[in-house]
Amino acid sequence: MAANARLRENYPEGYKLGKEQTAHITLVHSYVREKDLPTIEEQVSKLARAAQPEKWKLTATGYTSAIWSGLAITTIAVEHTRALDAFQEDITKAVGYYAVKDGTAAAFSTNAELPKIEHEIIDYVRNFAAKSSGKNYKPHVTIGVAHEDFVDKLKAPPFEEFTFKPAGMAIYQLGNFGTAQKKLWEWSESQQT
């Protein structure tokens, strides 16, 4: 949250992490039909019960960034673990069975802070499973956007690594920049029994 606030000082048109843009570690992005969501939720619940992600200890390792719509989309990299990597592959396979090839801007959520959907996110979701899964998976938490020179300065000092546990698991409808914007479903404690 503190890093997100610093990014917004540099680029006020960015977004604030919180209820409308939730900090998250992406497992998969995919276009799916709304009618398939209950079945996907059931599959994801089974995988979560077996993997128990709420018990994992993950490590944040440093700031990273990539240029997106002329801005530096900024992330905190998360160290790979066998459990996280295997879970990501399992979730990708389960969701992939229901994936449709293409989506449009209508597949995304908008709000007052991020009112438009740019073409980059449409393509990113279309290509995520092929380009960013398995050996190409780079676990991270996206923390915001700013100008590239500012983000380069943010990344320059040594990063103080820290450990954390996942707080939950959910399915979101994405907003621009891949923000987890509209929660569609959340894995609850009652699903663990």
C-alpha cells in the first residue's frame, strides 16, 4: 500500500489499491463464459482444498516493472515455490478447459478510477496462458503504475525481502492494467471441509 501511494504521487491518474483494485498474485487470466463460472469455482475449490494455499509461506523479493500503455506497471516479485508453481499449473489447466479464445473490452470491469479498457489488457488476457504459465510463470503482486524514470529510481535501492501468507483466494473480473477489480467468487472456509 505504501509503494502504491508513492507511485500515485508520481502518477496521480494511476489507481489506488484497496477494495476496488485488490492486491493479488495472479494464477491465470482467461476469457470464460459466465455460465461456466459455477463449474470453474467447484474445480478451483477442489484444487485449493488439496493445495492449502492459506498455509504457504511466500517471499517478496523485489520491485519489477514493464512498460504498459506508456507507463511502468510496477510489481513486487514473489519467489517461486514448488507448491505455488504446481498450483498455478493445476489452476491454469482447470480453467483452460473452459477458456474461450477471445474476449472484448466488454469482458472487463470498469469503475470511476479506471473507466476505460485499453487494448493491451485484452491481448494480455488472450495470451496469458500461453505466454505466462508453467516455466514462464512469474509470480508477483502488481502495485500500480507510474512514469518509467520514477519506477527505475524505486527499483534502484536494495529491496528488503519479506515473507507473507496468502490471505484468500478469489475469482475476479479484471479492470484495466489487470487489476482485480470486481470479485465474482471467493473460496471460503466452509469449502475446506
